[in-house]
Amino acid sequence: MGLQFILGNAGGGKTWYIEHQAAAMASKDMKRQIFVVVPEQFTMQTQRNLVALSERHGLWNIEVQSFPRLAFRVFGETGAGMAPVIDDLGKTMILKKVLMGLQDQLTYFGRNIHKKGYVAEIKSFLSELMQYDIASDGLEQMKESAKSHPVLRQKLQDVEVAYAAFLDYLQDNYITSEEILTVFADVAERSNILKDSILYLDGFTGFTPVQYKLLRKLLRVCGQVNVTVTLDKREQVWKMDKKYKLFYLSQKTIYHLTEIAREEHCDIAEPIWTGTVKEETRFADVVLPAASLFETVRLISSPAGSKVLPPVVEPAGEARDDILVLSDIARRLGVGEGLPSDGNELAAWLLAGAPTALAAKGRAYGKYRTGALRADGGPGFPT
């Protein structure tokens, strides 16, 4: 059992890497099952890419699945999850029937359930509760937090009653689309096709609590779990930054999966960084990593003159100042004469074009009296 992250910027080759690695592993070990799990909308494109990479131009021991598709694949093997799956319309119809039976018990919802679209809104909220694995104790905490808001507290009380009745109606008869992964998590360890398999997760910006619950089980049963995460190389990998930071969600995903892996005593491999080979990248034929503001020399100008400030920190990896990158391109085109080629030349080049110190002028007061403000030299202001 092991966990490994494949990291890089958007379009930096994470998908390229796992597709090539999966194709290579499939050819090397034909007996080992490989699963590539992507969001539903990417399944066909991923299959097409893997077929093109395969030596035999076919997928023999690789399966491209989304989470729901993989769940039904395991259900077919284990015999679980055989209850009918109801869609949104079915949930709305069942919920309306449940609410009609509870009308007298619902202080707030009872008088509104006949309004157009009202039941659909309640259904959407209940779906969110199920997707994020919030049970009755979670609703109790919400009610406790809403003590100072009586209307909100009453709504939550009605939600609790409706939620319990809705789940009782579904029990042993139907499952919702939000419950598919919960059932999957319960039976994942019984699956033989998942045992010792290699699992790749690609294209996800994060995971819900239900998906984390499932991933815990997959870490137990799969031989290796590989997860792609969008992250800049200059960011912290193992710590979460502040919530407003650009890569907070990526760091949160890494943090939670790492904690689960440690609790399950899984090996955590060193992360693999992509984006250094141009063939891997999606957005560029040539990779030109740019340095940040604090990794380059900066020109400061004022009435007293101009000066160049050195970099605060050294550039990461092969990152360089934009001017140096463009200067190199210009030289290759034969028009780079006089342009800087390193940091020292860049500093001198910036100073050469900077403004010089301005001559100090004495400060005068009461210029409106002496006529210094008007073109005709008269006192007052220009009008």
C-alpha cells in the first residue's frame, strides 16, 4: 500500500505523465489491474489517449473510470448496491410525499410545501447533506449554533425531521446518486479486482468527505494510489497555507490524503514534479519559467535619482527574469545586440535608461499673490 502525488502547474504535464506511466506499467505487467479515475466528462478523452499510447492499441488491463462507474464495476463483482438508483426527479417526488405526510409537524416548511419550486430547494439541500456525509448529529450542531437566530433554528428543525423521514423511506428500497460512493466505501475491501491494483486519480480539484471516506478504503486495498494535484513548485507541499491563497485547496487535498495515509500506515513516496520537459506540457512548446518579483533585480526611481535593488531570494530552479528570457529569444533571432545576458548586465542596462536626479527647487509660498500662477503675471489664480 502506498500513496504518491504527481504535482505541477496547470497544463504542466501531470496528465501526460500518468497516461504514459499507466501505459508503460500495463505493458510491463499484464496481470496487474490498473484503474485511471477521472471526472465523468474526461473518461472518453482519457481512454482515447491511452489507446493511442498502448503498444497493442487497446486497453487490456487498464480501465478508465469515474467514481460512479468504478462503484458500479465493483457492485457488479460483489453483488452490492443492487437497489434502484433514483434521479433528481424521483427524489423530488418522494420528498414531496414525505413532506405531505409530515405537514402538521413542520412548523415552517408545512405552510410552504405547495409553493412552486419549494420542494426542489429542500431536495437540493438534503442532497448536499448526503454528499458531505452530514448526519443528525451534524444538524444538531447547526441548531446549537443558530440559537440566536430563531427562524434559522426552526428551519433546521424542520430539515432534521424531513431528512430523517426521507432516509427512512429510502432505506432498503432505493439509493440516491449521493449514496453510491458511501455504499462503494462499505464494500471496497471485498473487491478482488481492486486488490493490489494501481490507481491513478487525475483531474480533481479536491474531494468531498464521502470521497475521502472512500479513498481511505482504496488506500487499504489498492497496491498503489497516485494522485495529481495542481501546485506551483515554489509553494509548500506538506503544509496548508492561508485560505485566501491560490493553492490552498491543493494543499488541503494533499494534507488530508497524507493524514489518511499515515493513519492507515501506508508508505508516502516523494512527490513527482512535472513540467520540466516540453513534450509533457499542454500550453507551451518551450518551457520558459519566469522569476517572481522578489527573485529579480528591481529599478527604483525618485527625484533623488535611480538605483537597482538586488533580488531578495535566488530564483527557484531555472527561473529567470522576463527581460533575460526575451533577450535570449532576441539573440536567437539575430536582433539581440546590446541586450543583457545576466543579472549584472541587466542591472547596468536598467540604470542606463533610468531617469537622473532632478535639480532641487526651492519651495515658494503665496504664489497667487506674486502672479507666479498666471500666464499674464497678475495676482490670483488662472481661470
